[in-house]
Amino acid sequence: MRIDRKINIKAKEKELIRLDRELAKIRDEISTLPLIELKKPIFHSYGLVWNLKLQSSKYRDAYLYIIDTYSKIKRVKNLKKSHQMEPEPIALHKGEYRLLLAKYPDSIRWFLKRKNKINVTEYVFNKVDILEKKIVKVMITHRRDIDPNLESRKREIEEIIYINRDNSGKLDNLFGNRYEYGSESYKIKLKTMDLIHPIHLDS
């Protein structure tokens, strides 16, 4: 029985790997589709981003590069909720960190090494005192026309290998967590816009 169980587990992992590869091919195919510019940008969400407080510093260019290159937009639908939240921490994986050090050697002093929730090493920007939260509008500017059958198959595979915790855990062990399920960035192109009249809520 034990031998059969091991064979079954390996067979299941092989099937998950096959599905993961099929999904990668589908994503590649979708990514090659042309982006069609919309006549008018469409509101998508509000976004939380980091902004540099410092107006003058010998490292200002390096700080701006880190923010522009590595910070991620935290998107929220509710403006009130956005005032209660913080942007995502600026976190780099090993490859990004090495490239950054090659460009800005002094940045070695600005990051803390840690393990993320799936036990993968990352480097987190720790000079939060020079950052301030900024709320922006996230607008859709382009879209892709995707074959409904292709998109349906994509979602079908994602549900098998990401929604199922047992399956996603196996893939995490094999490859690491490489994808955030539910993202629609493959369909659209986004840009951020400053709020014309920023709203400040009383605390």
C-alpha cells in the first residue's frame, strides 16, 4: 500500500506540473496579444503607493529608483478603507537585490533580510521614515481581446492548481509561489493618476 501511495503522489505531482506548464503557455499566448487603447481611461480602483518625503538627499536618485522599480500598488475599491491601510512593503527577491547592489552599492544598508510566508528569502526596504503614503486613482488605459475558450481554460487550470490548497501547496514546494490568483493584469494595462482633490478623513 505504501508503494502504491508513493506512486500515486508522484503521478499527481506530474499532472500538476503538466497543468502548470500548460498554464504558462496560455499566459505567454495571451501576453503576445496586442493591447487596444481605450478611447477614454476607465476607473479601476484606488491605489496606495509610496512617495518620497525627502526633497534633498545624496541618495535621492537611489531612493526614487527603488520606489519606482520595486514598489507595488495596493489596490482598494473603497476610498475610506484606503485611508486606513498602508502600501505594500518594498520587498526584493535575491536576483533583484543583487542587481540593485550592483547599481547602488550603498543600498546594502537599507534592507532587512527575512523569510516570507512561504519561507523564501526576501529583502525588505527598511527606511520607512523617508516614505509617505500616497493615494492615487488606478485607471484602465488598454485592454486585450482574449479568446473566451482560452480564458476559460486558463481559469479552469488556475482553480485546479491554486484554489485547491493541497495542490497549491505541492506546487509551492516544487517551484515556490510565483503567481497571485485572481489578478486580471493579463487583460488590461493600468496607469495611476493623482487625485485632483485628495480627500482627508478626520481621525
